[in-house]
Amino acid sequence: MAKVELKQPIIQEIAENIKDAQCVVLVNYSGLTVEEDTALRKELREAGVVYKVYKNTMMNFAFEGTECECLKEHLHGTNAIAVSKTDATAPARILAKHAKKNPKLELIAGVVEGNYNDKAGVEALSNVPSREELLGKLLGSIQSPISNLARVLNQIAEQQGGEQAAAE
């Protein structure tokens, strides 16, 4: 088998991972210890994020003709990609958290919902709360006026009940 035929499945795997992805983040993992890398991979896996190390040439071929084509210019050094098909902020949020603990992990760039983001853009994206947190805040905002109204009505009923008991 020729070398090209051996590499084709890897290129297809990368292309399949980034196809229909909400977020693709490119990171430089050089200098991480095994323990740090294992902790990072575990947290990403729990969040449903695919994190893999591929050769830059393989990623280069897989990115051609996709939304991730703009990441090709950053393919030098030791790179890995984190891909999420469901949560647009999870890879950036988790990687940025680990990068704060360990400056050797460097965010390079990313593509979020088809839009290219440089390092600053990915870091800004990492500050956006997860979908669940945003939904919780929305639900709290919706519930607040209703619960306040119920509390006021309950106090009025208690006051009137106390006045009726005193009158009898």
C-alpha cells in the first residue's frame, strides 16, 4: 500500500470530525506533562469534546475546502484540535481554564459556527457561559417576578387573616 493510501483514512477522520462542528479550536500543547494532558483530555471528554493530536500535514489536507481552511496558516509546531459538535463554547472554555493554570498550553485560533477567531477571539469566547448556565439565568429571570408576586400576595393574605382573627 502506498503512503498516500495509508494517510487517507486519517484525513477523512479529521474531515468527519470538523464537518458540522459548532467549534474547532487549535492549540499548541508543547510542554504539557502527562498528568496535565490527561486531566485536560478527561475534562474535554466529559464535555463531549473530541480532542486529538494529528500531524499538521494531515490537518492541512483535511481543512482544505472547509470552514476551517483559515486555520491552515497556524499549522506549525505541536498542534492539537478540540472539536465540539454540540456546544460552541465548551472547547474554548475548558482549554482557556487549563491554559491559565499552565501557560505552556497555548490557544492559537479557532472557528466557531463558521467564523474565524484569533487567539483573542477564542479567549473572549471562553468567557461566555455554557448553554445550560445561560438557560438557568433566563429561567431565573422569568421566575423572579412570579415568585415576588406570590410572596406579596401571601403576605397580604397573612395580614388580613391576622386582622380578622383580632376582630373576632
